[in-house]
Amino acid sequence: MKGLLLLLSMLLIWLLCSSWGFYAHTQINYLAVFCLPPQPGRFFKSHINYLRAHAVDPDMRRYADTLEAPRHYLDVELYESNIDSIPRRWNDALKKYGLSKLHAQGILPWQIHISYLRLVGAFEEQDSAKILKSAADLGHYIADAHVPLHTTENHNGQLTNQAGIHAFWESRIPELFGDRYNFLVGRAQYISGPLQKSWAIVSHTHSLVDSTLKMEAGLGFKERQKYEFSKRKGKLLKQYSRSYALAYSNAMNNMVEKQMSAAVLAIASFWYSAWIDAGQPDMNHWASPP
């Protein structure tokens, strides 16, 4: 019993501290559904609660699958000084770096492409259960690709005396201000090159790393002004204060909102493109998965 409670506690801590956090991941998948056209939108809307509830499944798998963690990040600087020097195709990267380095430094853009192909295959098979699982997983990885600290060795500010910035950026800020964000991002668009698009997303996100770190470092708040105590899940927790979070968000020119909105549209576009590439199967009368 104690072991189970410990595991549940670890899972809760992980959800609070990684990969956009529970709130943002579930919201991003949920909102992406409304960007889809009627086909395949009707099917996705009828299963919107599944897509929202399972948005964090890849994070949960980290405790059972040792190969899961590198699918969520790309430590660009540990590969090359310039992200453009990293081979885009998996086989080219495998030849250059070897599998051990790839698993150590992250495979996020390649994982997005792998998950995309799985979704295409699920559409081709007209397997509702596989479609929903693949779509939820794909949404998670695409969302992670919009977080600057998922693209750098300095993923939690540990190299710049900013420990804790990871959860601050991707969990605390959207949880405080997400209900004010503008998610009117338009309709899903067809992506002709999903691998290239994956890399374009990660490249843009990586370009935001410096400002993500420098803006927080330059706020100039005293230590006692940076934190406050608030209740969460029935427990009193020390968290970054609302005033500090607002100052950081403003200094970044609402970067979190922009990246979260971009993730919503990107996920919808990848879902839609997978349906197109599978031959646009008619989903109006598909049976619900068990």
C-alpha cells in the first residue's frame, strides 16, 4: 500500500512539474479539436473527452518505459552549436550520432514524425481505438515541441541558477492566466511535409530559449516577492507568486500564450493532415471504440 501511495505521489509530482503540466496539455488537445473541419472533426468531437483525458499518457509512460523520456525533448546544444546542422532524417542522424547519443540527447522532432505515421496508419485501418490513442499521443509530443526548455540542455535553468523555471513557464503561468488566453487560431491546414514541419516547430521554439531565461533572470524581484503559499490538491505548496508570474509573462510579451496557441493549431493540422494522407476515409458512421 505504501508503495502504491509513493508511486501515485511521484506521478502527481511529475504531472505538476513537466511537459506543460496537466492543465495545459489537456486544454491544448481539447481546443485543437475545434480547429478541425467537419471531417474528421465530428469523430474527434464525439471523443473529445478521451483526447483531453489521455493528453498526458506519454508522461505517465515514463515510469514504465525507459525509452519514453527522450521522446519529449531535444538537447540541441549537445548535438550541434547550430540546430540547422542536425540531420533532419532519422537514418542520417543515426549514422552521425549513434543510437545511444540520440536516446541521451532526445529525439522529439523524429518522435513527432513517428507518431504522425502511426496516426496515418490508424486512419488507413479505420481503427477507432488506435486513432484516438495515436492522436492523443501525437498531440502531447507536438505540445512539448512548443516549450523552449524542451529544446535545450539547460532544461530547468540548472546551468544559470534558475532551477524551477521549467515548471514556472509551462505549468504555473498557464494555470494562472490560461483562462484569459485567446485561442482563436483558425482552421487546421494541410501539412505537406510533416517531418520538415516538426523540425520547423522545434527550430522556432529553440530560438526562444535565450529570452525565456534572460527575461526571468532580469526581473529583479527579491526572494520573498517571488513566492507565495497556496493550496493545491488539498496541500499547502510554495509556488511562484501571481505578481512574479505576471511580470515574467509580460516581460516575455505573452510568449506562453503564443506558444500554447501555436500548439493548438499545429496539433489540429497534424491530425487533419494524417486523415488526408490516409485517403480521407469517411468517418461519419464509424463505431465508437470499446
